[in-house]
Amino acid sequence: GAVVSQHPSWVICKSGTSVKIECRSLDFQATTMFWYRQFPKQSLMLMATSNEGSKATYEQGVEKDKFLINHASLTLSTLTVTSAHPEDSSFYICSARDPGTGLLYEQYFGPGTRLTVT
Amino acid sequence: GDSVTQMEGPVTLSEEAFLTINCTYTATGYPSLFWYVQYPGEGLQLLLKATKADDKGSNKGFEATYRKETTSFHLEKGSVQVSDSAVYFCALSGLGNQFYFGTGTSLTVIP
């Protein structure tokens, strides 16, 4: 089946620094990828939709200048958390849609990245 | 807007017990409904889905029926195993194919 990977799986950074998280579709080309944020014991909240070759679409309330998304190729999307602060500490999950399945609603999720800002 | 309301946990069951996790939804139009499972340290995996009213999704002994009249998609399993211990998320995909997730229900099955 379709596999999505994320790197790193966990990262600790100091307040004020930037962190980049990668999301890769390993065995399919993903024209659309999604970035979610998951707080402890809470649900996934969609942050943005990343389309290959175009600007990401951010959900209401998500700061686009803080969470930079780049979908430079059909297999890679990156999320950069700029000037990170402790409140940005969270579990970030990406997902990708495989256009080859023809199922618009089918999404494959990565294992997530745990970000801790100290 | 679209939303999913899911039974709060945590849920603790003995092995071979019957499982029900309630899920109701609010949506414009006719959404597709899903149950995802998240094992410790892993990403979400699709457990089952239903794309129209009265459809029954099933996988690994789990079942859920898309009930339009009650706007529900309850997850059931007749006999749970220790390996079923995980967090279960109900989700819908509505207009625009955006996903909306419930808050997740943690299940622990004890031998």
C-alpha cells in the first residue's frame, strides 16, 4: 500500500530557532499533501493543504509566515516552523493523496513528528 | 460547518469483550465517513470507510454502518484482543474533500 514517511520523527529545538519537517510519499506521486497538528489527547487539526508547484492553502487561524510550507516535488513537502516558541510544541502529521487511486477522499498518513521547543 | 463528535475515552475492556465507540457527525451534503486507528508511536492507519448511506465498512473484525437518519457511524467489534489497544479516530470527508476528525478514543484491552 501507499507509504508516507516523515523526518525527523522527533526534534527538540531552542526557542527562536527554525525547524524543518519533511514529508515524503515513498511509492506514489502526491500532487496534494496535508499538514495536521495534534495536541495531546486532542484530535488532528488541519493546518494547511500543500499543492505541488503552487502556494499552500492555510486554514483560518494558522499563521502562514510562521508555518512555511513548500511542496517542491511530487514526493516531498516540507513544513518549516520559523522562530519556534514553546507553544509550537506539538505532534505534526502529514498526509498525502494518491491521485492514482482515483479516490479523492483517500489519504495516507505519515507517522508524525514530535516537536518540542525549549 | 462539518464536524465529528466522538465518544470520549479512555475505554478499558477485557479481552474478548464487545466494543462500541460512538461517533456522530454534522455535515453539509453527503460526506464519506472513516475510522482511523493510531497505534503507539505510529501514524494513522485507515481502518474502514463508508462512502454512502447504509454502507457498512468492515476490516479486521471491526464494523461500522453509515446511518444517515441518525447521522452516526459507530464502531463495533464483537471480541477485542490485546493487539487492538490503540487510539481510534472517527473522521469525515465532506465538500472540498477536507477531513474532519473526532477527538479520538483511547482503547486499552487487558488480558
